Amino acid sequence: MGRVTREIAWVKQARKEFEAFPPRAQRIMLYALTVAAEGGKADIAKPMKGLGSGVFEIALAHRGETYRAVYALQIREAIWVVHAFQKKSKQGIKTPRQEIGLMRDRLKRLKEQLK
């Protein structure tokens, strides 16, 4: 039996946010999402604290900027990308509170829509 690759699905706004990233950053992050879809975890992905189990963040430093994408593994059969953003915070590596609130809202809405 071959390897099963899960679908990579997108919250509509997350896809728009992601498409604003530089092309090279998009390619690297899509590779990390593909690794997740195949059951692995890329080196640039880590569990996202505070959003429940099965939620991961891809963090990429690219040309002096930081890009992030957040995906959930435990919603149906797909891997759901719920948020993508360029981190502009000057407060170290901590994710800004408004971004966490946005992710929490999108996860909640997505779970309700897919019931």
C-alpha cells in the first residue's frame, strides 16, 4: 500500500494572505505543507501553543522578513490552512495577540461549517 497524501485545503482569506507572500517563500511553505499532507513534519513547522492539539505553525525567515502559516490537522480528512501572515511584531518571536484571536475565530468557524 502506498503513502496516502491528504488534501491541503484553505480558508479563503488565508489563501489570499498566502498569495501575497514572495514566490520563493510560498514555494518553501508549500513544501512544508506537502510534508504535513504526507504525514510528516517539516523542520520549519512546530506545534502552535494555545490553539489545541493538531494545530501547527510554519515559520519562515526570508530576506529579513518573517512569514507564518498556521494549519490544522484534525479537521476532517484534509490539512486546513487557517491563517497566513507576515510577522511585523517587534516583540521577539511571540505571535501577536490579535493574530491568535483571528486564528481561534477561523478554526471555530471552520469546524462549525464542516459539521
